[in-house]
Amino acid sequence: MVRQMRRWAAVLAGTLAAAVLVLGAAGPASAAPKPAPAGVDITGEGLTEPLRLRSETQPAHVMAVVDQVNFFARTGMPTGPKAADLGPKYTVVVLAGETPKQTYDLYPKAAGGPRVYRPAKQPDGRKTSAGWFLGRLSMSETLRTAGVPLERQFDTVSGGVGGGERVLPEDTMDPARDIDEALGELQRLLLLNVAVMLTITVGLAGIALLIRRRTR
């Protein structure tokens, strides 16, 4: 029995070693090509030249701006607000490396809330339908933080133009409660890890004791 167990262990170790060697040798050859770094160009009112953001130097700003235009459905509304209600327009071009892929017109100060227009003609030549979409309430602050000359908006969770109600309940914005919940989750995670380690230790000790008894 002991010899059989040792034989199994040797076979398992050899199999694992061979798998590691195969994966290590095949890894560099089969690795997918690294995607081109993302970037965005922004033009519009108050910008004398395009605002160029690249993920190598400003990854947080690039991700925040892309997040404003990456959640739309396939089709949007055929018509948008009246031109007089749109406010300043900012055109965002999303790039892969230095190749333009998508373009959108953002209206952070539109009456009734931010709006986005997606033209049918896209830089990469793909087919899509023109349409209007409701933008995120954080659009104005996102663009301002990225460098667009917009007036600071202090309450990004309020309603549209003319005020509005808070869209999040007051108790969900309590930082003390969030900290308590985070500490509770951390404590439960630590206890779970300790329990797993104890179970593994007891199991290994039992196996070692069994092997020791059989070898006597």
C-alpha cells in the first residue's frame, strides 16, 4: 500500500512538472498580441486646440471619458432636444493607438440632463445607426476634470436643470456605515482563511500520521 501511494505521488509530480514545462515553452509563442493603448481626443467650445488624452500618461482620465460613451444600446432616440437647449458641444474621438475608432458628440449642459449624439458615420468605417442617448450625470465633471473648460458642478447626483431630487438614498452615502461594512467583510474573510488553513493543516497531519503508522 505504501509503495503504491509513493508511486502515485511520483507519477503526479512528474505530470505536474511536464505540464509546467509545456506551458512555459508555449506561453511566449501563443501569447496574444498586445492591444494598442487607448486614447481620446476632445474638441469643442472653449478649446483652442484638441485635448489629447492617452492611457500611458493619463489612464484615469481616458477611462473616465470612455465610460461616458461605452454603455449605449444598439439604437438610440431618433431626435434629441432642440438646438437652443443643447448647450456647448464637445466631440470625443476614441482611439486605439493613434487610429480613430469611434466618435460622439457630448452635451453636458443640455436641458433636462446630459445628452450624447452618435453619428452614423464612424471613423473606423463600421456600420451603426445615428441616435441620441441620455448621458451620465457625471459627464460635466468628468470632462472638466479631464481639462475641458467647464464650470464646476458640485452636486453630480442631483436631477436635471433647475434642481432635482437626490437619486441615491441618504443612508447609502454614509461613509461611516460603508467603513463598518468593509471592516465586517474583511473580518469574515480573515476568519474564512483561518478556517481553511486549519482544515488543510489537520488534513496533512492526518495523512502524515497514517503513512507513518503504515510504514512501521
